[in-house]
Amino acid sequence: MSENTSASEILLTTPLDALHRALGAKMVPFAGYAMPVQYPAGILKEHLHTREAAGLFDVSHMGQAFLMGDEAVEAFESLVPGDYQGLAEGKTRYTVLLNDHGGIMDDLMATRIPGGLYLVVNAACKTQDFAHIEANTRGRAKLEILSDRALLALQGPKAGAVLARLAPATADMTFMTFRKVDIAGIPCFATRSGYTGEDGFEISVPADRAEELAKKLLAEPEVEPIGLGARDSLRLEAGLCLYGHDIDTTTTPIEGDIKWVVNKRRRETKGFPGADIILGQLANGAERLRVGILPDGRAPAREGTEVQDLNGNAIGTVTSGGFGPSVNGPIAMGYVKTAFATEGTPVNLIVRGKALAAKIVKMPFTQKSYKTA
Amino acid sequence: MTVKYTKDHEWISVNGDIATVGITDYALHQLGDLVFVEVPEAGRTVSQGDETAVVESVKAASEVYTPVSGEVTEGNAGIADDPATVSGDPKGNGWFFKIKFSDSSEFDGLMNDAEYKAYVASLD
């Protein structure tokens, strides 16, 4: 058997570290943090549980911040293609930080709050993201990094019922909205959002009350703790990008098939990095596109797998691939030359030197079930 | 019928001139839930240490190396159809392949039960 040996390294811990260990989590390094990849139930059960009931995820490693000031929203818009001036307070929008080539520096969630914005960024990018935002909004906005807060995600069809029990004010929240709420008496902020394709909430809580909140949620009969392993299989089935894999500084939002992040008003007024390149791709198409790839057989095709046309020509690469427990088979996403990006196109995946048949499919692999208005 | 072990957590058990190879409980514990298994075809010739089978968990693919050289006589079709069989019975029905070994001296370098237990204890 081949094994990955982990180099010993000093890892940061989240406020729930002791709880994860007490629950028997297998801890692994991720973005410089010790994080639970799975609990004793295992990735398959944790994934399936989230789609049937409610899963609790510790995502405290991610970066949270306020960007405040009279010009904060305008200043923020100079870095992203999203329309935040047109976004009402209490609403959340997914967007990307762009570089001058129209490439994606990170994906993030930004919420309009009184006085500015509440931002949540990826753990692996948070230091660079916050430095970038601070430098580029200096004089017009103040960035306050919320290093004393934890972040939990409660996801699944029963998440709404669970949270309504502990925080009745969440019951009428719709998808992509934000509210300050007391949950079981603990002051939090919550958005109705997530990374699983299921209904659910992302809950920001003071670090010193995080364990208390997590235990209260875990005490609810529908809730089980879920690790990063299942978080990845859930988001992959939902067709959601993982930064650094499916999108990165070399991919534009058009290539990444998230062109909807370039909101209508911003297409007209521009004023974001790489605007000309991105608008050019919107008008003329991009040379490659992120697509779903479904292997015909049972073998998973993982990140880095070469995609070929039926004549043996290289046409793309898998950027995320593995096994989908809810679809009960291998699934993948990756980039292919645009000519091959149509649903149903047969391709070959080169796995261990052999060409395995697959086809291009639309994502998600499972149906999304958000609580829309 | 003694069972011997490799540093890569394969077990090998001998019956006459045919040996059966599988993965240990430790390997299984490291892997977690299994989603895919690929076993070799009969007739394949392998050398000690060659990648001979594949076992995949949700997170990663792992190779199963042959502890000895020889000719594969059978790959376990049962586990290829249902990877969960390995998880249920890694030392029995979860066997990966049988091999007609060509050099019995290769067994000398493998660990016995006590040595493997001590080795595993040293890893954690």
C-alpha cells in the first residue's frame, strides 16, 4: 500500500479543535490548520447524512472581515465584478477577486451590512486577500479582520428546522440573506448559504462561544459532525468550484463557467481588473470551459487526469475528481477546449495509462435544494 | 500456512506454490471508506514491489504492491464488483489476488506477525 507521510509542521487550530479530537476526528493539515477530515462515521456516511438530515462543519479556518466606511462598497467594487452598490443590506453575493488578466485571485462571499460589507474568504488565501483588499481600499474604507470569531456551517434539508428551534428569527430567512441572531442565547450572525448544494446556514460566532454553540447544535437529534472529506465530495456533486483547483489566477470567470458573477451593471460600467479581457470573452467566448465530466465506468479520475478526444488528442484536464456518494459513482470537473464542452460529448480520461470512456455533462450532479423566496 | 507482511501493509499467505495477497486492517483504517478496487488479470507477470492492484478511498487512490515476484493466477472479481467486501473482511474474502510465486527466498525479507505488529506500533 502506498501512504502519504505527513511532514511534521506547526499547525494552527480552530476554536473547535478540542471538540473535534473528543469526537474522535481524524485530523489533517489544511491551509496551515489542523482540521477534521472525517469523524468515526467516515466520509461516505457523513456525506449521505448531510443530504438527508443536517451536518455541522467547522470552517473557522476561513477568513472573516468587515470592510467599513462611506466609500467601502464602491472601493470594494474596484476589485470584483459584482454589483454591490445595487445589493440591498442584508443580502449576500458570491464574487471573485480579479487580477489584471481577468484571472481569479480568490472566490468569496460578501454581504451588504449597515456601514459596509461582511466578507468571508478562503483559508488558504486569507492573508493575501486581506492585504490586497486593504491596500486597494486604503483611504476609502477600513478593513477589520475578525480573528476572534469562529465559523460553523449547518447544512442539509433539516438544517432549517434545527436552527428555527434554536433561533426562531432564522425561520423566514431566504437563500443568500444575512441576519444577526441569537442562537441558543449566543449572539451570532448567520447567512442562509453554503457549499453543499443543500439548504443551510453559515454561522459566525465569537471564538470563545464556538464550542458551546457547536455542542448545542450537535445535541439536536438531526445533527452530526461532518469533516472536510465529505465537504469536498458534497461540493463536487453540487458542481461548486474549489479555489486553487477549479479556479485560480489563470482562469477567468468566463472560462470557469461562473460568468454570472459579472453582474449586468458592471458589464456596462466596467471598473474591475481584467474587464476588457472578460468582456471580450463574454462577447466572443473563451477558448476553454469548465465542465462536468462523468466517467462511464467505476474508476475515479482525479485532479490532473488528462482529458483526450476519441482520437487521442489532449483537449483538457480534470481539476477536481473523485467519488460522489449520492450519485454512487465517480464524478469529475475540469476544463476542456470549448469545442468539446457540449453536454454529451464523449471523451477519454487517461487513468494509470489507460483511456477510460467518459462524457461531458452539465452540473450539478445532484439537484440543488436552496430555500428561495 | 504462515502469513507475512510488508512495510506497505500488504499481507501474504502461502498455500503450496500459490500465495494470496491482501491489505491489512491498518491499511484499511488509513484508507477509510473504499469506493473502487482494480485487481490484476490472470497471467500477468510481476516482480516484487510492482504496483499490482489499486484501491481507492473517497479521498485518494492507493497502490497495492506485490510482496513477491511471479505470475498472477487470479484477481478477486468479488472485490472489484463490491469494494465494501474488503472493508468487511480484509483478511479473508477481501483478498486482492493470488500469485504463483517464482522465488521463495523473497519471503525471507518479509515481516512475521510479531514484527509487523511492532512495525505498526512504531508508526503511530
